[in-house]
Amino acid sequence: MRSQLKYEVCVTDPIPQNVAQPVPNGEQRMFSPLSVTLISGQYDAALVDPPMTIEQTEQVGDWIEASGKNLTHIFVTHGHGDHWFGAAELAARFDAAVVATPGTIEQMKLNVAIRPVFWDALFPGQIPDTDVTAVPPVDNVIELEGHKLFVIEVGHSDTEDTSVLHVPALSLVVAGDVIYNGVHQFLREAAGDGIKRWHEAIDIVAALEPQYIVTGHKNKHLDDNADRVVAETRSYLNAAAELLGQEQNALGFFNAMLQRFPERLNAGALWGSATALYPDPA
């Protein structure tokens, strides 16, 4: 007899980046809140997208330990280091297997390669020693107490080679950065046909018809209603596509997007996107 599943989400607070220059609206440069999801049965559990820093990883490890569950798998949705740099430490602490798709594993390796000039520059001394230890899940399935958790590749979202975890027993998709929830979206890799391809990734998630979607970055005060977060993620992408065709520089794009989405968290993520999409910030 299969046990009942449940899911819980730990949302880490935003942390400051090692950047002296504030965002044009005066905010300090911060990193967006991170969502870490624990899916559990009666005894065992699987974790999705472990966090980035030593402190965050310890916090999440203590949270898992307090659950009393036996952690069997750690699944990584995509290669951005903020969603997996703590994986090896948690895997060692709980004797869990780290799994990811082959495409994500390659992106993880790229993030290790750029770590000294990007991640460590933003968070000096805060990221644990790490290596890519993930292996592909057999048949893209994670078994959890008689239930199948399906790893589904969706292609490009806010980076290449992303995937999601579908949990039919909970009508749940843990979507990584394919979907956002109340946080400014990372558009640094959206040049060319990036927004179009991101919409196609969302199409794959929406076709699963989940009731709940846990997003990789979320405002912890918001729920996980699938219809709402899909619609809001699409709305943000549509606005970005429209304004990229209208605004002449990064500051104009930043201000226009901020005017449309004033309630979203972390304007610094929007400014980082704007400066990547426009060669001239002013």
C-alpha cells in the first residue's frame, strides 16, 4: 500500500550581494529568496533544489532533520548555482543521491567553471566547496514510497536545459525557475528567442494541469496556486518582450518594468537583467 505524500517549502530570505553600487531605485543589491521543496511520505523524502550558501545549506539541513524523514534523493531542476551549490554537503549529511538531467549536469559544470568570477565574487567565502556529483535519474523517475515523481525536461527558461518535477499524487509541479512567484524574473539569458522558448517551457508545465506549483524564487507570503503563477509569469515575459521593443536603454527598460510590476520582490534582479540585455545602461 502506498503512503500519502505531502510537500513543504522552505523559503530562504534574500541575502546581500557583494556589490557596492545600489539599484537605480535606491535598493541594495540583493539575491532573490530561494525556494527549497521537501516531498515526503511516511518515512522517506526527496528534496528539490538545495540552496547556495553555507548558512542556507545548514538551515535547510536542520529543517530536513527536524522533519524526521529519511532523505533519499536530491533533485536539481537546472544548472544555476543558487539551486544546487549546497547539494554535495546535504547529500553527505543524509546519504542521499543527487540527480539531474544530463543537460542540467552540463549546465552545472558551466556554473562551476564561472564560479570564481561570478558566484564567489558576489558571495565571497559564503559558498561551500562543491563539485558536480549529480547523475541522471533512471528513466527520469524518482521512486518515493510507491509513488513515481517524474522528471520532465522543458528546455530553455531563465537558462538552458531546465527541467521540472511532476508529482501527480499531489497535483504538484516543482518548477524551479520555469515559473516565478512574486519575484522579478531573471532575464539575462532572454536575448534572441529566449522569451519565446521560455513560453514553450511554460506550455509543457501548464499541460500537466497541476493544482500547485512551487517556484524556484517566491514571495513567501504568496500561495502556490498554479493558474495564478503561470499567468503572472507569462504576463511578465510578455511585458518584457513588449518593452524591449520600445525602450532604448537599460534604465528605461528597468523603470518601465518596475512601473508595471511594483509589487515584485528584488528589483536588483530586474536591473541585472536590464544591463545584460542593453549594451548601454544609461
